[in-house]
Amino acid sequence: MAMAVAMDEKRAHRVPAVLRAPLEGRTWRELLYLLLSFPISVATFVFAVTVLACGGGLLITFVGVPVLALGLMGARAVGAIERARARVLLRVDIAEPEPVRPPKGRSGPMAWIGALLKSGTSWRQMLYCLVHMPWAVTVFCVVTVMWTVSWALFLYPLYQWLYPTYWNQPGMQLYGDSAGNAVYLNGPFSTGVTCAVGLLLVLATPWVTRGLAYGDRMLVLGLLGPSRLATRVWELEGDRGVVVDTAAADLRRIERDLHDGAQARLVALAMDLGLAKEKLTEDPEAAARMVDDAHGEVKLALQELRDLARGIHPAILTDRGLGPALSAVAARCTVPVRVEVDLTERPAAAIEGIAYFTVSELLQNISKHSGARGARVEMWRSENRLMLQVSDDGRGGASTANGSGLAGLAERLDSVDGLLIVDSPVGGPTTVTAELPWRVH
């Protein structure tokens, strides 16, 4: 069944786009949007002009302030309707703009009115009500004329007989003057030419419609969506949340490793040394064996503490930089890894640490899951970006979806304006490319 559907879609796409356009759902949705824009824009224009005129004229009294505030609230309601209309008919997803927020510590109607009057988003939506009307009227005239004329000419052979039968004309009048001279579209040749011209217009009109709808898209996106500053603030808030969650997870991991590893060994060591102390006079040989065992436990605890410290921030990275640190990580990988680092200076410590742990986690994935025979790590600087690429010849199939480790890694990079791109077809090879902002100390 799925194969049959795929074959039908493939067969449908063999029809050129220029022939499909007049019958596609997108064309008719966009035409409906443009036709509806005319009455809606006239109503919103009248509303905006009335509110601004009344509110501006009444500013000499206090009444003008709440009138303007109510007008801006109405403009925001218009914006919500227009965003919904654009989502349904233009298939453009527009994020909700930032809400009106009174200053912290203030509440009440006056605080809300002040916040509304200071809201750039509200004024942009009022501006939309003003500028959309002339554009919508122009577009309405263009699409109405083009669609009517194109289909009227294309279908002319079907109703040409109506002219001599009911209107006492040999055909559609193309030209006429006061002297009685006239040119009519009658006869097989002129009718065929009229139909051909109509067909060309029918095929061209959907593309004109799409171009005009693109202008509406730009208006809606530019004036009814969130501002660039607000979008950036939301991105930074999201990134801050990722950083906080990552830091909390790292702290929990460190606490768990200390509790289950070195701390448990040190507690056992203290108990063994206490028993050895009690046996020191009674059984010196047993006490010596217990001290020897405790010495081994101390070595294991120190090794676990070193591994834990390396997981927090390795000393070799601080002392010698990314090249030697990545070589040390590659040496611990279960497959041969070739490391190439082309950096003339060191980036900021935070970026350096993220790059190190990114490569470390990717090499761990290669060791555990790839089944590769070899891998390669490359790192270089490209203008204001630190680039790194880890590739292997394993089985592939890696993805950032479904909450995988790569998804967490992508979120961590995104929190510092970084980027992670995974190219891993089933069967391999796998190439993971990461970008980080280049910042110096």
C-alpha cells in the first residue's frame, strides 16, 4: 500500500509545476487569503484611524490615554486574528509576540496602560492595521482582474454562442468607437487565439498570486511576530535554562561519583585502619596485611579522584591546550584515532572546555556504539567560529532524535550559540560537525 502511494506521488510530480499550480490547494488557499484581506483590512484601517484620531485629539485631556490603550489592545487582537489566518491559509508559522508586562512591583490599571503604551509590539500591530489596507486593496484588484479575465478568455469557446443568441453580437467586442467601427472575437481563428491567451494567463495567474501572497507573508512576519530583540531574549532564556540544567546534572554526577566511589573507599579505608590499629599489639602480621590492603585502597581512591578531576576539567587541557588534551582523549579510545588541531592561539577557557568535552563524548560514542575500525578528529578556526569534526567508518545510524546523548550534546552547544550537525546514514560512515563561537580570554 505504501509503495502504491509513493508511486502515485511520483507519477503526480511528473506533471510540470506550471501545469499543476492552477489546481493546487496552495494556490486556492492563498487566493482566498488575498480576497479576504480586502474587507478585513478596510475594517481594521477604519478602526486604527478612528482610534488614533480620537486618542490623539483627546491627549490634551486624560481621556486620550485610555482611548489609545484600548486601541492598542484592539490592534493586538487584530494581530492574533491575522496570525491565525496566516497559519491556516498561508501555512506560515508565526510565534506569539511578547506579552504586555507592567514594571515589577507595580500593578493596577495605570501600570497596565503605561506598559501597553510603551510596548513596541503593540505599536507595530497598529502600524500593520494602517499599512495593510492600501496593499490589500491593490492586491485585491490585481488578483480579481487576473483570475476573472484569464478564466473568461480561456473558457470563451464554451460560451461564445451566447453573444449572437442573446446579445445580438457576433462575439466578444475587442474594440469599438463612436462611428460604429468594432472588432469582435468571432470565428474559429480568433476564438482559438483568445482561448490560447486565456490559457497562458490561467497558468501565469497562480504565480502572480503566490508572489503577492509572499508580500503578505513579509508584512505578517515583520509586524505581527515577536521583535528580533524579544526573540533573542527568549533564546537566551532558553539557553540559560539548558546551562542551569546541565550544571545541575554535572553536580549530581560528581556527587554520585564521590559518594559511590572515592568516599566509599575512604570510609572502608578508615574502618580497615581502625581494625589494624586494634590488632597492632595482638597480631602484628595481620595488622601489617590490613595496612597493606589499606595502602591499595588509597591508591584506588586516588585514581578515582584523578579520573573525577579529569572529568571536571583535565589538567592537561589547562596546562597545554586542546591539541595535547585531545591526543590524550584519543589515546583512551578503543579504536585508532587520528587527531589534527590547527589553532594558532587558544580560545576562551569556557569554549575550550566545551570543545574538549564534545570531542570526548563523541569518541566515547565511537568506542561504545560505532563498531568502527578507525576515527579522525579535526579542529580549526574559521573566522569567528571554532570548528571541529569527528568522523568514523562505523555502522552509522547516529541521530540527535529520541533523546539520545547527541541530543543533549546539541542542546549544550546551542546554549553557547553553537551548532551540531550529524551526518550518519545507516551503514556509515558517520561525520559529526560542531561549531562554537570563537572567543579569546
